Amino acid sequence: MISPRLFKLLLFFALGLISLQLLSGIWLFIEKYGLTPGEVYLYFAGDEANFIMAKSVEGLLETAVPHFVAVSATIFVYAHFLLFTKEISEKRKQLLIFGLFLTALIDIFSPLGILYGCELFAWLKVLSFWGFEILMGVLLYMLFSLYLLQKRA
């Protein structure tokens, strides 16, 4: 079993990293794609009037595959902190972890649908991105709460 002191230290650093990930992810999304599904659609599908070239499947896959690996590993590592706790029910832990993986998958792979002209995937990308960020925020809140509980003990 991990010592409580080491757990507190690891949890402290994880909270800092999750916070930076949330803030930088939001900033980069808005800077790169914009806020609306229309802006997201134009970014991927292209727009001749604004001299925006459509993205290629190869280019999207070059971005999607490393993101899929990195995001999956991040969720896996951060979610492990929940496994050391008994304060949160197993059902809540499972729902949170499942939601994180599902929203990440949709966010990462929805641009492929945009390339084929389906604007619905732009909506899915925007909604899944914000859903992922909110769920990561929930994870941050849970871990922060646990950190405070551990600190008191």
C-alpha cells in the first residue's frame, strides 16, 4: 500500500497538472478552432472565400493517433488516484472514467466526419470537448476534495 505522505505529494502534483491541462486545453481550442460549431466546421472542411484549406485524412490521423494515446494515458493515470479512495462510490468512479474516455474519443475522431461534409460532427466536437473539460474539472474537484480530506487526517 502507498504511504499517505507519498499519496498526498503525488496528488498535489496531479492537481497542478490537471489544472494546467484544463486551462491550456481550453485556450488552445478557442485559439485554433473558435467557439462555435460553424467555426470548427470551417477549420476542418475549409473555406475558399477565407483561404482556409480543408484538412486531409492523413493530417488528421497524424494528430489523432498521438492525442488518443496521450489523452488515454492521462485519464488512466489521473483516474488511478480515485482507486485509492473509499469516499467516492464505485459507480461514480466508473461513470466519470467512462465519460472521460467517451468524450475524448468523440472529440479526437469527430474531425474525420467533418471532412466528409457532415456538420453534425462539428457539433459533436464542440460538445464533446466541453464535456471532456467539464469532466476533467469534476475529476480535479474530486481529487482536490480528497487532498483536503487527506490533509486533515
